Amino acid sequence: MFDFARKYTITCIAILIATALWLLTFFTHLEIFEFIVNHLERLEAYQIDELVVGAVIVCIGITFDLILVRKRKAEELKISEQRLRVMKATMRTVHDIVGNAFNEMILFQIQAKESHALSPETLKELDNLIQETCAKLKEISDLDDTPEKEFSSGMTIIDTESRKRNSEQ
């Protein structure tokens, strides 16, 4: 029942209004449609009836447009939420894969440090690379929306820079 009302909101409102008008007519013997016709006939004398009918048609159009806009915004919000959910799941997977790779790199780094296979500067650069990459991945994981920017030849990537620009302003 509630699903029908949610799906056909305007129809339900029209049914309620029609029922209310019928009950009003039935119990008060007030002829609403005759009342409307009489007023339209009076307006005919002033040549305003076309204007009133036009205004009613415009109001109906505005009502339908407002309903469609609300529906469109709800759909856009739903799509945005789905995109964010997919991005977060993807980032959790990326974190797992990259985290495992970083753990292996740290083991290699320790072995290289102990065997003096790499210079201290190279080891420091490797450590900085690991830290920067972890920070970038965390930044993407913490996004609340998915802003995009064009990367190359029509390919888009997540725009992490826009968040920095917005926080600086």
C-alpha cells in the first residue's frame, strides 16, 4: 500500500482531492463545479477566462516540473552514493594489495640496510616514497565524494587536488 502511494504520489493526491470534493458535494449539497462554471461565465464578461485557464495550465506544468526535478535529484543522489560506495570498496582492495606490497618493500629495505646494498640516501628516498604513497591512498580513501578531472585523452581520475584547493580557500 505504502509502496503504491510512494510510487504514484500525484495519483493518490488526486484521488484524495476528488473524494473530498465528492464528500463535500454529497453532504453540503454545494455544487462546486457549477460554482466554478458560474465564475468562469462571469470572467467571460471581462474576457479574463482565457487568462485564468492559461494560468491553471501553467500551474499544472510547474507542478509536474517540480516533481520531475525532485525525482531527478533523488536519482542523481542515489547514483552519487553508489559511486562513492564502489570507490570506497575499490580503495579498501587497493589498500590491501598495496599494503602487502609495502610490507614486502619494507622487508627488502631492512635487508638492504643490513647488507649495505643501498646507500642511506637511497634508503631514505625509498622510505619517503612509501610514506607519500600511503598518505595519497589514505587521502583518496577519506573522500566523501568522487570529484573527477581529465587525466589524458578522455580518461578521468579522482581529483584529490580540488579538496586541497577548497580547504585553502
